[in-house]
Amino acid sequence: MTTVRISRRQMLAGMASAFAWSHATAASAQDTAIDTGRLRVPNDGVTDATAALRAAAQAVPDSGGTLRLAPGRYLVSETIFIKGGTSLVGNGATLVAHPRFRLTREHDAHGGKGMMLLANMGHDANNFDDRRIAVAAVAFDLSAVPRGEFHAIRFRKVDGVRVSHCAFQGGGDGTAFLACRNTEVAYCRASGTLNCAYDHWEGTSSALVHDCQADCGHGYGILFTGSGTDTARDDATARDFVARNNIIQGSSEAAIWICSLSRGSVVANVSVVNNRIRNLRAGSGIGVTGACQNVVVQGNDVDGVRGSSAIFVRPDRWNRPSNIMIVANRLTNIFVGDRDIAAIQAVGEDVTVQGNRVTGSYPHLVWAGGDRDRIIDNAGDPARTRFPYATQGSKHLTVVQP
């Protein structure tokens, strides 16, 4: 019998870098504070507050400070840009997208078709001009603009982001980080998002999403990729990502998707740990595709997948995943009718599928099709599984049944 030991170093590879920056945040309490209540920024949800909010954001010193939103609803018709070093604090404040929200020229350079309610000043920079931005306790209502490319928060080229205790309603993404580093999304809730609740593109690295909830309208709950919006120009390596203790439901593609997505993109050092996934509209629970390396999927609870693999590892058109560990996950109510689909699909190199527990009805417990894959001590329902393990094109496969 071959024994595969789960390396603690491997499992925590993504966590180390994400925590190393010690939760970089923006200005501290003693820094200059700008209060929208004192500035009499309209917050009745009827009067357009865009100009006043932009002026308030510009009033924050370049050295950093806090922009406090008084309780109320702020109607916004164009993107609000905030400076590096800004801490935007809500506590009862909601930024509401105007039904006729206007695309602004400032962000045409990268992803010009996208719109965002909140962005950083250096969004189109080639360098990390903006550092230490925090958004806390702010609600974002994008329900009047039901478009997948319209995002509540879209930051690009920022070093040090923390978004916490925020709520996102509708639109495409709750948070979208492009080419950022040292980012954290914590204790947030997204509902009705049409693209991805918590999105990471263009080589965003040292990223952490934890203790968040997503009730998706469609699309994905969490996505992490090195691919850029312009794949010919912006592809990069995304590394050191952790998704833990999140609750995701309602997605129609994959609740959590780790993917290279394009030829020049690479993803490395990822931990997807202790997440709960429920009531999917369609698609899979957790997916790993393309040039992904050193990924751990462990201790997740996936319930209610129909017609797709609950967890899959598979190549894209250009590359195969490698050194992937799918360990000790609990998969319940997995119902697959297609004879070519398994509860867990492992098609890569050096993929370990170990100690997973599956209930439901599916043709195969695990489908393997890579090189040096290991299938060890997984358990399903023998009465409802035609063939526990299926292979196609596998090389040097190790199978150890319980």
C-alpha cells in the first residue's frame, strides 16, 4: 500500500504570503477625517451625490486619511475614485448606482467595457501608485444596473487592500481586484451578483478571502486567475491565494474557480479550505483548470450538485494542472446521470485525491486521466455507484481503496 502524506507546508503554501503583509490597511484613526455629513453630501437616495462625493474623496490628503460616509443612501451616476491611503468607512451608508450610470473616460485604458462604482485613482497606472486602501461597513446597491460587467469595487494596481463588513447587491462583481497585491476581503456579503462575487484577475497575488457569504445570481462565487482583461497584454502569474471559511450558494458555473484561463497565465500556491457550498443553480462546487500549480482543496463541504462534478481538476486548451491535493472534503447530495462524469474529476499531473466522502448518485466516485495521480481511501455509496474509479489516458496511477 502506498501512503501519501499531506504536507503541512504544501497545504499552507498560499496562506503564508497572504498573511505576511499583516493586513495592510489605510489611514489610522488619528489621520485626517473627512465627514460627508459635515460637507452636506446628499444622502436621500434621490439627489445625485456624485459630484459631492468626488469632491469629498479628493479632499482626503495625499498622505492618507479617512472618508466617513454619514448614514443614508448616496445616488451615484459615475465612478467615485479614491486615493491611495484612503479608508472609506460607512456604518449605515449605501452607495446606490443610478439606473443611467455613465461610463467615465478615466478607466478606458484597461477593460474599457467595464464599469465600476468605486475605483482607485491609479486604476490605469503601470506601477503600484496606490497603496493601503480600506473599505469598511459600506453597502453597495447595483440592482438598478443588472449588467455582468458592472462592479461595485474595482481596484487595479493597488498594494494593500482590505474590504471588510461590506454588503453588495446586484451588478456583476462585488469586489474585483486586477493586478493588485496584498488584498483581503473579510466578513462581506454579496447577493444577486451576475458575474462573480469576489473576483481576482491579472496576476493579483497574496490575496485572502475569508468568512464571506455569496448568494449569487449567476456565475461564480470566488474566482482567482492570472489572466488579464486583455490577454495579449495583461496576462501574469497569480500566486499565494487563500479562500477559507466562506459560504457560497446560487452560482451557475463554479462556486470557487481557480484557473489560468489563457495561454500566458499561471496560478501558483492556492489553498481552498473549509468553505461551505450550497444550492447551486448549475455547474460545480470547486474547479481547478489550466496552468495551476500547488493547489490544496481541503475540508470543504459541498452540498447539492446536479449534472456536474462536485470538484474537478482538468486541463484547458494550453496546460494541465500539477501538484494538486483534493483532501478530506465532504460531498453530499451529488447527482450525476452522465456516465462520463464523476463526483470528483482529476485530470492533471501529480493529483492526489484522498480521504474524501461522497453521498448521492453518480457513475464514478473519481475519474482520473493524468500522470502520477493518486486515489487513496475515498468513500462513496457502493449501491449507487456503478464503478468507483474510472480512468482514461492515465499514467503511473496509484489506487488504494478503503
